Amino acid sequence: MKLIAFVGMDGVGKTSILNSIYSILVERGKKVAKIKPESGDTEIAKVLRMIRDTYSQKDKQQQRELNQKIAEALALDLLKTSEKIKEAYSSFDYVLVDRWTMCQEVYDKTWFVWNDFINECLALCYKPDIVFLISAEMDIVQRRLSSRPVVKETENIFSLKRVNRLYHNLAKENGWEVIENNKTLDDAVSKVYQKLLEEPSV
């Protein structure tokens, strides 16, 4: 089983690209699963959002401590997800994950809640065989995000620039595949699939 991670800022189109790659692989007879850890509709995400909203009026120091605990809980949840992948999908050809450990690292460092406990939890998680960093020009990202009904706190231009810089630094350090999604979706999907064709098992 190969674990393929799709990472990048909101608005770069990684989920759409992942879904297209999933369809292509399934059409070619591969046994494929797709997973979105830490998505907003998971039980832990709902509980953590409720806790954050309940205590959002606390002072800045208390809010930072709360964010720290939430980040630690999410790291533990990713470790739990990693173990589920090993147990439930070992017979699959591919597991495509929409966000993975490196996404939490980027956002935790952006919001200054990264610590040794989180680092150790994420280090124990399943290591992807390939990481695709989906990227796009900042004006394109902002235009895509502005069309959404809700704008997240993390989607302001200052946070986006820091997130983008951290992602690209990690990509250089770890040899990730960087896919630019500035044109049509099909163009980016084709680039991802060509990279997968270079893998012996595809």
C-alpha cells in the first residue's frame, strides 16, 4: 500500500485534484481509499470547535493555552488515524490523504503552538510514499477563497503568506513534489498523474 499525501493551503485546489486522481486510479482497476483527517465534520473536530467557541472570550494567554491543547489533541487524533490506516487499508493499492502531518506542522508553527509533544506524535505517524504540495499564485488563492461563504481566521493575507512560505521550505527540505495549480484543473491533475506513473507500481 502506498500512502499519497496532498497538502497545501486552502484555496489551492488540492481536494479537487485528489478526487480526480482517485477517479483515475479506480478506473484503472486500482484498489484506492481516500481520507480527509481533521475535516470539519469529524467528531473530534466538532467537539474541539465547540470547546474553542465556548472559551473564545477568554484573555489572549488563556486562548493561546486553549489553542495549544487543541493542537495537541489533533496531533493525537492524527496518530490514531495513522494506526487505522495501517490496520484497515494494508491490502489497498493506494490511500490518498487530503492533508497529513505536515499540514498540522505548518499551521501549528504559523499560530505558534508547535511543541515537542506534537512533534513526537506526528513523527510516529505513517510516512507518505509521496507528498504532493499543491501550490498556486497568491492572487488566485485569494480569489478562490473570497468566493467561499465563510472566511476562516487562517485565510487572511498575512497568515496565507507565512503558511505558503513554510510549506515551500518543507517541500525543499523533504523532496516533495510541487504541483502548480494556476491554470486548469486538468493541467494540474495531469502533472500529478505523470509523477505517479514514474512509480513502479502504477
